[in-house]
Amino acid sequence: MGGYADDWTALLFMLVLLWWVCGPFVMAGLGVWCGRARGGSRTKARIASFAVPVAVMAAPVIARFKPDDVMPSRGDVIGFFAVELGLLTVLPWLLGYGAVRFRAARPKG
């Protein structure tokens, strides 16, 4: 499968591809959920907003930074987390949450 060392590694990289396509939409939806949630539902929304990207990003992080591989440079680590964590996870969540909170704070009339 794709020239990778084994099929499990290829499966992990398929998660990366799926997250690149669907991840921003999922995180924007979770941000909207957090923005609208009240009471006990707010805790569930925040836990889900943390657990979903951790579960999806753990596999690529482990595959990319395996201890038996060559140690990555500082630029590789910063770039990986800037794109995976910043652009695909945090930014869409902030946009979804901010849009809901901005609309709720706007005066009606």
C-alpha cells in the first residue's frame, strides 16, 4: 500500500488524509456546539472538542515521530504542529465558536 513499510503505517496516514479533508469542518462544528452549549452540555462539548482531535492526531504524531526513526529537526516539529494543530484544528474551532458568540452578543433589532 503506497510503498510504506507495512499496512498499519499506511492506515495511519489515511487518517491524516481524512483529517485534512474533514477535520476543519468537524472542528468548526464542535466550535459551534461549544458556543451554543449551556449548563452541563457545555462540559460535554468541551470534552468532545479536546478528545476528537487528540484521538485523530495521536496516530500521525506517533507515526511521524517514532523513536526508531531519524530524529526530526526543530523545523519539522514546528511545521507539523503548526499545520496539524493550528490550521486544521484550532483555527476552525475558533472561527465556529467566535461566529456563534459574535452573533449572540449582537444587539437584536
